[in-house]
Amino acid sequence: MIYDADSGISGELRYVLGTIRGNHCALCDISHGKLRKKSEFEELTCSLEIPVDVLHRNEQSPELAAFTAGLQPLVVAHRQEDLKVLLSAADLDQVDGDVDAFAQLLKSALAETEQV
């Protein structure tokens, strides 16, 4: 999962200023409340039967950053040597910050990926 934001104090400040100007990160809306990470999001990521990394743009490997450039926020599946967009920014926008709706969407996308 890749946020459309950078980590660190300067990244947080840029994100806050961006939200004032009307920008937002749909994954941030799903994972965070006004002041901290939502416990429901933490429970979801811990309950999945696959490893989950939740990264900021500036925390990605060069390979992942090249693949996700300009697409954040999004959820990427990394299977063996392949990368695949699992949920796009538009998909994440649809859930409007709702962790339960995100969980359903994610689990559906994961099930489809397993069938391939």
C-alpha cells in the first residue's frame, strides 16, 4: 500500500498544506483519523494472511517507485517477480475513508488475484 504522501516531518507538513488546498490521499483517509492511525485499519492489515507493507512515496524501493510513479495512492500486489496494481487511486476514493468498505474491496481484489 503506497500513500500519496512522504514520510517525516516535512512530508507531514506538505501533506497538511496540501489538504488545505483541497488535495488528499484516499489511502490516508482510510488508514488515519484526524490525529492518528485507525485501529480498524491496523486490525485489518494484521488479520490478512499475506505480508502487508504500508509505505509513503519516499519509502519505496527504486523498482517499486518506478512502477507506482504518478499512480499513488494505490495498493500493489507483489508476487514473485511481478508487480500488479491491485487497487487504484479511483478504487480507494470510492470507499470514502471507510475501513470496512476498503476491507471488502481489498479482499475481493486479492481473491481475483489468487485465481489468476
